[in-house]
Amino acid sequence: ALVSLRQLLDYAAEHGFGIPAFNVSNMEQVQAIMQAADACDSPVIMQGSAGANRYAGEVFLRHLIMATVEQYPHIPVVMHRDHAPSPDICAQAIQSGFSSVMMDGSLLEDMKTPASFDYNVDVTRTVVKMAHACGVSVEGEIGCLGSLENKTGQAKNRLLTDPEEAVEFVEQTQVDALAVAIGTSHGAYKFSKPPTGEVLVISRLRELQQRLPNTHFVMHGSSSVPQDWLKVINEYGGDIPQTYGVPVDEIVEGIKYGVRKINIDTDLRMASTGAIRRYIADPANASELDSRKIYQSARDAMQALCQSRFEAFGSAGNA
Ligand code: G3H
Ligand code: 13P
Ligand code: ZN
């Protein structure tokens, strides 16, 4: 059944687990996630970005997610709009049936320029009013994502969510979930070496939770950048420089401090890219023309990855 983010995160908080929120833009990803969730009995959050809308088209994306509700009626599914740049875009998603939206007011509508606190409160509050009237949940963001490597002083401060600001933001907007900045960033290039507490500041979550014990936190940029998939990609013709993501153990630590939604996109891209490269390079498949076999290899790889995240974050067994 389609559920709101708030319903699911309240339940997760009650039971002390976190839920991966996977970005989706095609059928194989959607099916991989659902097959994994079905196998380990986990609730699901699937989210669509602007890039996903450009790739698949909003209509196809929405129907792909809604197909899972019909196919797996026993699994709670949240259909979430990731990083909406304005209240207008949130309104569109609400109208088309999303059960949750992220109003990303940490940046201006260009999605590049850091926004003022007042702007962020203003747009987020507007969306909360609108969304709550429709039974839809809202995620807001306070602080800007970005790598802390080689940053000090003021520059570093801007990239870490300020606890006092977070308290004020939650009070003034009444968001259902709060994305926080603790040193992660989007994409595969998060850290140039395995992250320490200096650049992946899990301790900030503890400070945030002390002041906001009832707020559900969201960790963006939470791909772990699996080293085994990196190796597979490079073994079969890829050329990806050495890079590190957010270790699963650190996410599990974050879940103790109120992290409930864990955004993952890059890891599924890596698993499918690696699986496809490996499948095509295998001489045993040289005469294969049924391209479904290629997609199948990607779907299997993504399913395994999803299942290991459901299990690690504790959502398995909680559908
Ligand atoms: O929010 C970031 C996601 O990784 C979305 O990326 O816009 O390329 O789909 P995308
Ligand atoms: P990754 O690039 O680490 O997978 O993060 C995705 C994300 O935060 C989407 O909002
Ligand atoms: Zn994000």
C-alpha cells in the first residue's frame, strides 16, 4: 500500500530502525528494490529526482512506482519527490499522487546558490501547509551538503548543520523529516580516503538528536561506494578513480541518533554498471542477443545490494 513518509518514519523511530530511500529511474531498479523488499519483508521508500523525470518522464516514473503497490499489496511503499527546487514543483508532485515531497530550500531555485535561513523557512512552510492538507509528508533540509575534506573554519561550518538553526527550522516549518549536512555529498566522489570523524561527522547527529529528540533525520549522499563494484567496473573496461563513500557501519551508528531515511542512488548505479560490464565482457555471452539477459544481470546485482541495505539498517522484517 502507498503510505506517507511520516507514517513510515514514525513506525521506524518507534522500533529503532532506518530505511534506505532508493532513487529510481527505470523498471529494473524498481523491480530490484521490490524483489529485495519482498524477500526480506521490508517497507520501501522510492524517490524520483529531476534527473529521473528527464530520463523516464514523470508519468512513466509514477506508474512504475504505482505498479509496485498493485504487485506487492503487503509492502508499504512511500513515493517521494527528491530535491524539489520550489513549492510549485512540490505542488505538481502532490497533485500527481506522490505521498511525500522534499522541499529543498537550502538552495535557491537554481539548485546551486546557498539560500538564506529565512528563504528556506518561507518556502518550506508554504509546502508543509499545502502538503499536510493533502495527507502528504514533507522533508526539508537545513545546511548544505558538501565535502569537508580540506575545509576549515567558516567554510567547514557552512557544511555542517547548526543545531540551533535546526531547532528553529523544525519549529517554524513543522517538517516531517529533516535532511542534515554532516559531510556527505552526492555522487561517487565523496572522500579521497576512508572517512574519519573529521570529514564524516556522525557526532553532529548526536548533538542534533539531543535538541530534536522527536525529529526524523535524513542522510543524503549515503552511498557506500562499494569497493568490490569499483573493482569490477575497472576490471571490465571502466576507468573510475579510487574513491570512498559512507561506510554502512557509520550509517548504522547514525540510525542510533535518529537517522531514519538514508538516500542511496550511486550504489545502485555502480552495481548495475558493474554487472552489465561484466556480463558483456564474458566470452560465454558473446553470441547472446537477448538484451533482457543484460538487464537481468543488472537487476540481480541491484537486488542483492538493496537486500543487504534493508538488513543492515534494520528495516528487514518490518513491512
Ligand atoms: O539527489 C541526487 C540524486 O543522486 C539524483 O541524481 O538528478 O542524476 O537523477 P540525478
Ligand atoms: P548518493 O549519490 O550517495 O547515492 O546520494 C543520493 C541522494 O542523496 C539522493 O538525494
Ligand atoms: Zn540528496
